[in-house]
Amino acid sequence: MDRILLIRSSAIGDIVFASPFVAALRRRYPAAHIAWLVEPGLDGLLAADPCIDELILWPKAEWKQLWRERRFGELFRRVRAFTKALRARKFDTAIDLQSLLKSGLLAWMSGAGRRIGLASREGSQWLMTEVLAAGGTPGRVSSEYLHLAQHLKLDTRDFFPRLFVATETEDKAGTLLATHGLHAGRYAVFAPFTTRPQKHWFEDAWLALAARVRDELGLTPVILGGPAERDAAQRMAAAMPGAVSLAGMTRLPEAAAIVAHAGLVVGVDTGLTHMGPAFNTPTVALFGSTRPYLDAGRSNSRVIWLGLPCSPCRRNPSCNARFDCLRAISPERVMHEARSVLHEAIAA
């Protein structure tokens, strides 16, 4: 493999889960040119990775907008130009880590003679030259990507999520933290937001947890999130004496840096939570309607998932919006696990 294209265009958590694959690929092929195709806005999560030579931005949002506006001629021209630019790079191998029709089409558009799909579906299997059936160890983080890496005979030592932060990003994050009187290791990141309500822990539980994290662990609660969560985060922080909301105040790379230097991360099934183990930050993850993993691969990370008969329900809750799987997770249980991961961090 001389010129390799990896395709995992979204989302934040899935990119984090796929991150060890590129390191395994680099160890096996140290002289290869490795590119990663990703959507704009998420590229900052990968920009500092020393194993990646090139990031290729797929303007999916622009294409969708042109489709909605019925500007089909312009859409065709842009798709053709993107395909031409991909093929000019002369990839010999494209590896589809996303397994969907859209990612399969991107692999085919690359012109790579060898196109490898992992559990390809939605018709993408017909666009691959090789398809590996799903596999891996259920419950282990990144296990599906480890399964593919082993199949390709890559070097799979230390196959766990890993992220990097550029020096410039570190400086920006440090300035923001200092502005709010925050110091590395002395704050706890709260990641309470996702795009789906059935993955949310309840606000009263967050408020109860914040008081205990502050008083018993000596950590300042810091709420992270995107611009859409700014108002909700500020409302929560106002009800948590001493808490700070940074939601909507960072780009993705700065948010990652803040996670990297936190004393503790507590979050639901969202990308910011999954960054915790990738940075080896003590982390407690709260899962209910979803269960992306049970073993984060770190001694200082814990997953709370109660395993109710209806869980995981993913996008089809059957509880009439009670979300029992998350309501039954108490602040006391979270504090117990938080003390445990902090103890592991000290002992390491």
C-alpha cells in the first residue's frame, strides 16, 4: 500500500473510535501516503495526528444544500470536480471505515483499484473489491476497527483511541481556561448534550452531581457543548454554584484540549465523552438507550450502563419518554465511579 485513503467522514465519536486504525496502518506501512476523508468542521480532531499526511474535506453540507435548492447542474459540476481531485491523488487503496452507501460511493469515486469495506451495507458492498464481515469483541471500544486491522495484518499494539492537540490549540484553550480562573487538572468536564433526547441524563441529576463534584472532589464543573447548547448550558451553570459554561465558546480542537487537561470527564454518549479515554483522562460515561462500548480500554475509565431489558433501544424508545435507563443512574452511583477512576489515575 503506497497511497491509502481512509474514509470515516463523521461523527465525532466514531472518528475517535476509528483513530487507532491509522496508527496501526502507519506502523505497518511507514512510508505510505495516508489521507483521511472527513467532513469540514471535524477535521480539527485529526489535524495534529502525526500518522496522517493529508486531510481531504468532503463538502457534504454544500452538496445537500444544492440538492435542496434543485441546483442539479451546479451539484453535478461540484461532484465531478471533487471526483477529479480525488482521482488526481492516485490512491491505490481506499478503506471504507463507515460502511454506508455514501462512504462506499466516495471510495469508488477515489478511483482506487483496491477498495476495502468493513461490514459494508446499503449497497456499498457492490462498490468494494473486498468486504470483511462484521467482527470484533462485543463491548470493547474500537473492536470493529481492530478486527479489520488484524485482517489486514497491521500492527495492532496499543489499539485504543488516541487524539493529539496542536501547540497553537493548546495555547488557545489555555487562554480560555485562564480567563475563567480554571487550571489544568482542577476542573471536571461535564458533557451532557447530544442530538437525541433518549441519550440525555436528567438536568436535576447533573445539578446534584455538580455540587458533590465541587464539594467532595474539589473540582470545578465545566460544561462543554456546541453553539446550539449555549443557552441550556448557561442555565445549568447558573444553577450550579461555582460552575462554568464554555458551551459554544470553543471550536472542536479547543474543546478536545480542555478535555485532555481535565481532572475528570463525566458525560453521556457523545463525542466529548469519548475523547476522555482517548486522552487518558479519568472518565465516567453514562449510557442508556445506546451502548457503544462497555470496556473503554483504560483502567481510569468506567461505563455505567444498567442493562435494562429495553436497552439499548437506540432510536426507538419504548418507555414513553421516561428514559428509565438513564433516570435509574443516580448521582451517588456516578460519584462512586468518579472516585474509582480518580483513584486509578493516582495509582497509575
